[in-house]
Amino acid sequence: MSAPGTKEMICISCPISCRMTVYEENDSIVVKGNKCGRGKVYGEEEYLAPKRMVTCTVATDSEEFPRLPVRTTASIPKETIDDLLQELYSLNIRLPVKRGSPLIENYHDTGVDVIATMTLPGRA
Ligand code: SF4
């Protein structure tokens, strides 16, 4: 039986997908099952403050291209994702937009932007 607070997780830092067990012991985080240091970093971060990349689409002013795919430039804290999605769903982007253009910069001082992942033309 695992100790209270123990989390089982799969490292998503590479395709090997190590199964890891993460728990606290003597005021430090113990990561087991990782095959490399990246897994230890991922396990500690996932245990203490899980983060995720966000991808979705936002509305545009175009009838021809009504949705623009977007993504965050890095992972953001899981607890901020719902607020970010609400903000993204309220947007209506005026086309044209170039791939990589920032739609939201430095979201809530996280240093993370939301960018367009596709170039869409404006009205002809
Ligand atoms: S622990 Fe290392 S080897 Fe295992 S999935 Fe993560 S990055 Fe890959």
C-alpha cells in the first residue's frame, strides 16, 4: 500500500513514458521509476504544481475561416486553465493573422503568451 499523498504518474517528457511514483518523505519529494533527470524534474513539478499546455480554437470575424487554432507558448498552472479558456472563448479575432502572432501576452504574469498556430487570410 502506498503512503498517503503518493501520486502515480506517467512522465510525458519523452516517448518512453516511464511510470513513476512520487511522494513526500522527510520534507523532500521522492521520485521513483524515472529513467533520467527530466523525469525527476517532471515528477516534482507535477506533484507540487501541475502545469499543462493549452490548445484550443478561438472565434474570428471571418465567415470563411470562423475558428483560429491557438496554443500557449509554455505550460501554465492547471488551476488557471479554466480562466484562460473563458478568456479565449470570449475573443473574436480580426483576420488576417499570421502564425506565431501573440493574441494574449504574458498571461497573468506567467510569462506565457497565447499565439496563433496558423496563418489565416483576411477578406479578399
Ligand atoms: S523519465 Fe526520462 S526516460 Fe522516462 S519518460 Fe521521462 S524523460 Fe523519458
